[in-house]
Amino acid sequence: MRLYSLSVLYKGDPKVHLLKAAYDVSTFNFFQRSSVQEFMTFTSQLIVERSELGSRASVKEQEYLCHVYVRNDGLAGVVIADNEYPQRVCFTLLDKVLDEFSRQVNKIDWPSGSPATISYAALDGYLSKYQNPRDADPMTRVQAELDETKIILHNTMESLLERGEKLDDLVSKSEVLGAQSKAFYKTVSVAFHPRGGSPPP
Amino acid sequence: MAESPEEVAVLVQRVVKDIRNAFQRNPHIDEIGLIPCPEARYNRSPIVLVENKLGVESWCVKFLLPYVHNKLVLYRQRRQWLNKDELIDITCTLLLLNPDFTTAWNVRKELILSGTLNPLKDLHLGKLALTKFPKSPETWIHRRWVLQQLIQENSLPSLVTKGNLGAAPVERIHRLVQEEMNVCSEAAGRYPSNYNAWSHRIWVLQHLGKLTVKVLLDELSSTKYWVSMHVSDHSGFHYRQFLLKSLIGRTVTDSNVLVQNQIINEQNPSLQKEEESAGAEAACAEEQSVDLPRHLEEELELCTELIDSYPGHETLWCHRRCVFYLQHHLSNKIPLLSAVVSSVDSSDETLNNSHHSPATSPMAQAMDVDGLNESSSKQGYTQETKRLKRAPMQDSFGPEVEYQFIDKVLSTCRDADQARFATAYRKWLVTFLGQ
């Protein structure tokens, strides 16, 4: 049961900006960590790009789930977790983080912001605290006000794409991914295995 | 980079040497990995050592692996000689790239048997291979072979001083067991439902740990958090089922032995070898004090907590079935056990009373015919005895409780899978109890 990344982004028109992110790649193989992190940034951005304003969705890709909340004002959050981590806790976390972020960081700064310019330091703490959902959110059993039927479920990343678009092409063109990560994506049949072991045969 | 045979040979020699040097420079290497790197950087070694992590750049693997593989095969076919050091280096390189190459492990077995290679090195090599290949069957198999070698060595007193492990035999075994538990736990974390890791763990408990009550209870406690954080790991929960079943097997056997010993001792006090039976009885008494029903109840509670916190995981419902089944079977064994124990009680009382003064003995005897041993302090008032005297525990477990639990889940859950699993569990329960 694991969280891998927590990011705050801005869904500008036309581009999506990463504002701030926290990562936990400690369970991945040491030499894969930087590539994995880049992929998570790439994925988070892509998902926000392809999601509507005012929507919540969970996108499944192999053994991990990307939970996204795009607010009506364009502020968005993405949590990348494994498939054991309870979905409800992820959306509670996203609500909380975006709320706090919007109160601490001036709206004016969102469209042009980047991790270097934005001052919001709470993400690492949240990521760490929420690794154990029962510690972080003791009320997990209690019914949340959040209506889960409004969360869109995508069974693959591909289902977010336009007709004819290929993930491979987006990967090659990406400015977020370094050469090593792109090579990584090509040589491994599975983009990355969440727990860092070799891909299943 | 040109790939002439000479260049490949030079490259391979360099890589094998670099790997050996890396291990010599840093005995604390704890992880291996492949570095995605499509092109060689001019004249730089593909072997990278960073913070106790050993990496191999991916570009060299297509040259390295076939070459080293071929070399070992030629050696095996007696078409090319390799000396002991070369064999050690080559097999090490091979196994870090492909630990399922059985021949390489077998060559190392021969080196161990001839005394050239320290078996502990293979435990270390295997542990490293598992960081990248956590399921590798051949690695686990070889590991068990090495452990068997180490146990055998342990049992020969002449090897104690020359032994590989130092320290006293019992301490050595204990350390080995702990290390194996760690290796299994890490490998289990690197691949979901890692059957090979968990079955190795069971094997170690059986062959090195001897399934003592202490080791079983320790493992029950130390894996509790792990399974709570890996709620769909079927192998992890299966391990706990194994621990509980072994505890039951252990306790029931030992309590039968304890009871039999007491009967024999009462009937033939002169034959009682005090020290020996006192020791054995003490051990049995310790094992008798395992409160099995409490452990099973706690397991069921854990299961309930996890089902409630993390809806929609079938593994938890399968675990519940197993725990309920064990509780049910254990409670069916109890009547047999208490009948045996109470007959021991009454024979105990008559023996005691023969020493009482005549004035009190008729009264004492009248009481003792009916009573159990409340008045006797000779009988140890163990947990087990206490529990046997209580009414059967229907409040905290049993079919009624289960049906209530299922109903609660069905009325409050919003996860479709959870509802499905709860319904299936109810069906199972009905069928099971109907038998």
C-alpha cells in the first residue's frame, strides 16, 4: 500500500504547468528512481491536460492508479498510488492539499508558476504522513460526503488519448523526460514496475 | 563501438574485473540494478558503484551475457579450463545478470563442497540477485541448499572452531533464521504475492527454526504490520495461516504429551525421573500457556479492521474463511481435551488426600469427588485450564457474530466488489456450517 507522488498543477490554456510536487520512489530499484520520477511528472501533466475542469478521475495503468482532481478554477492535483491504497483517502488528500495551496499561494502566480518559483512546502510532509492511511485519516471507514459515483474510472492511460494518438509518440516528444528515461521506456516492456522488481514474465 | 570478438573479449574481461573490484572495495553492496543506457560513453566502465548500489549499464549486457554464458558452458563441457578464481568471478557476473542460470549455481555448489568458496558468499550473492529478481526460483533453491550445508556443518562438533559462522551453534542458527526472515520480507515487498519468497520463509521456519512456539509467535507479531500494509498479498496472509496452523499443531500435541506424562507420573511416582520430566513438563507448560483462542480471535479482529478500512480486497475475505475454520475446528477439539484433564484432576486429589490428617479427610474427600481442583494449589492454574473451565466462548466468535458482520458490511459498503465478497462469504459460511 503505497503513495508515490503528490503534485499540484495548473490547467492553463493550452498548457498545463507543474507548480509543486513531492515524490517517494524509495521502493523502486535505485537506478530506476530518476526515470520513474520523470515518468510520474510526465503522467501527472498528461492526465491533467486530458481532464475536464471540475472533474475527478482515477486512471489505472498496470499496478498503479493515478487519482486526479481538476478544480473549476484550473488548480489541479494528482496522486499516484498503488492499487491497494484506498481511493477515498486519495481524494480526501487532494481536496485538502488544493484547498490549503489555494489559500497560501496567490492565484495570480498560478498560470506562470513553476516548482522553483512557488513557495508551498507541505507536500513532502503530506506524502510521508499519508503512507499509512489509517494514521493519516482515522475516519477512513466513515462515509465521506464525496460521492464516489462521480469519479470517472479509466482502465488505461490510452483511454485518455485522442483517436490515433499513441503514448509512445507522446513519450518521445516529451520535454519532461530525459534521454535516459526515454531509453528506459523503450527497453522495458512495462513502463516501470511499481515495486522495482523485474517485470512479470 | 565495433564488436569484433577481440574487443568483446577485452570488454568482458574488464567488466568481470570491475565487478570483482567493486565487491572488494565495498563489502556493503546491498542492491544491484540495470542502468538504462543505450550507448557506451567512451572508455568508461559500464560498472557503476554508487552508495552501496551496483549498477550495470544496459548497453554492455548484450555483449557480456552471451560471452560469459558461453565461457561457462565450454568449461562444463571440458572444452575450456577455468581456474577457481575465474570460476568464482564468472559465475558471480553471470548470476547478477541472470540468476536463473542453474549451471552457474551448480558450479558454485562444487566450489563450496571442495572448500574453495565460503557458503556465506552465496547467501550474499543470492540476496543481491533477489534485489533485482525477487522471484528467481533458482536463487531460492540454491539458497536452501546452502542453508542445509550450513546446518550440517553446525551439527559436527569438530567444525565448530573452523566453522564459517563463529559464535555458539544455537546463536548461529538464530541469526541465520533472522537474516532469512529479512531477505524474504524484502523480496516479498519487491513483487506482489511473491510465492517463492513466502514458501522459502516457511521452509526456513520448518528446517532451521524447528517450528518452536517462540519462533511462531515472533513471526506472527512481526508480520502483522506488513500484511496490514499489503492487503491484497495473498501469500502474506497464507503465511499467517501457516503460523496459526503450526501453533495449533504444536499446542495440541504438546498438551496431549503433558497430560499423558502426568497420568504416568501419578500412577508410578517411584519411576518419576524428577529432573528430566520437570524439564520436559516446564517446556510443555510453557507451550501450554499459548492462548490459542486469543490468537485466533485477534487474527479475526485484524481481519475485520482491514476489511472495514480497505474495502474490496478478496484476500482479506479468504483469510477470514481460514481463520473462522481454524477457530471452529479448535473449539471442536476442546471437549476431548477437558475430559482428559478432569480425570487427571480427580486422580491427583485422591493421592493428595491420602496424606491428610484423618480428621479432615472424609470432608475433603466428599468435596473432591464432585469438585474440580479449585482447592488444589499443586495444579498450575494456567491460562489453558482457566479457559477450559469457562463456558464456551460464544460471545466473541461464532456463526452468529459472522452473520452480523456480513450484514453490517452489506448495509454500509459502497464498493461493489466488497458487496460481492461479503455475499460469497455468507454462502461459504452456510455451506461450511451445514456439514
